[in-house]
Amino acid sequence: MTRPTARVLALLELLQTGGTHTVGELAGRLGVDERTVRRYVTHLTDLDIPVRSVRGRYGGYRLAPGYRMPPLMLTDDEAVAVLLGLLTSRSTTATFAADSATAKLRRVLPPRLTARLDALINTVEFTADARPDVAVETAVLLLLAEATREHRSVAMDYTDRDGRPSERTVHPYGLVEHSGRWYLTGQDSSSDELRQFRLDRITAVTT
């Protein structure tokens, strides 16, 4: 890797592994001196990539959350792992998003890897039963995940299998994806029982 641009991208890939990396460590991995590493960091920050300097004995550089997602750098194995995950989710609640992400991933892959992954897409079969096409709002899924993690109850409008609407307060225990459907498990305040609720039947939810 001899071109400066290639080294800048390699630096971004190293930072995306997480944690704080010392200047000496980065210089060794990239095969440059520490002054050059600092110049590459400046190039990244000029592109609005949120690289933060950490002071102190164990300081260095790390990526910080920013308003814009930095370019994602994947190895061949990582790209295959991501694509396999997208393929297995094609028949789940995130079908449109999975297809869109698959298309974006394929557009940025090198031709050599694209050809091999196309062979995988065209030949792979999954033995699982066909899953129902059930839509779940991403906002609902994320809100319930946060409430579960923070041990907060939720108020929700729910429609049961017979079409009867109700208002419920639930203390969530966890989320489960089973056979193409998402479920919320939690203590139902109205019955004081442990219940499972299908997310696609939740019409409104607040913490």
C-alpha cells in the first residue's frame, strides 16, 4: 500500500475497529512515521470524519460519534458475513431495507469479490419454512429495545388476533424474532401475567 490516499483509508479502517489507538501503533501498522499519521488524521477530519484526539499516557486517536456515518471499510470476510446476514433477512420484516442495503454493498465491492458473491446469491438455498410478510415499524422496534434495556414500562395500543383494540401497560422483558415475526415478552399490568405481543399489532407505543 504505497499511495497516500490508500493509507488514509487504511487508517480509517484501523480506527473503525474501535478503541483508542496510539500514534506509534498506527504508524507501525501503516508503515509511516508519526508525523505522517497526524497528517492523515487531518485529512480525515477535513472530510468531516469525527476523529478525536485523546490526551494522556495512553492517548492517541479514536472515532467519535458524528452527524454523518464515515465510509465503512470491510474486509472480504466481513463483506461476506454482512451479505449472508442480509440474505437470510430477505423474507423477514426488513425485506425492503435488506434489499436496499444489499444493492449498496454490491456497488462498492471490488469486481473480484462481487463475482464470487453473485455466485453465492444465485446458488444458495435456505431450508427454513417460508416466512410471512409482516411489516414492523423500525421506530417501534427501537423504542421497545430501549425500554427493555432501561427497565422502563411502556404504554401501547394493541390489536389482538380477533381484531379487538386495547390499551395496555407492559413491563418488557425482551424481544424475540421467531419465524419472521417479532414479539415483545413482558408483564401485562392489566392481567398481571407474562404475555407475548406481536409487534406488527402494536399501533402506538410510548415509554
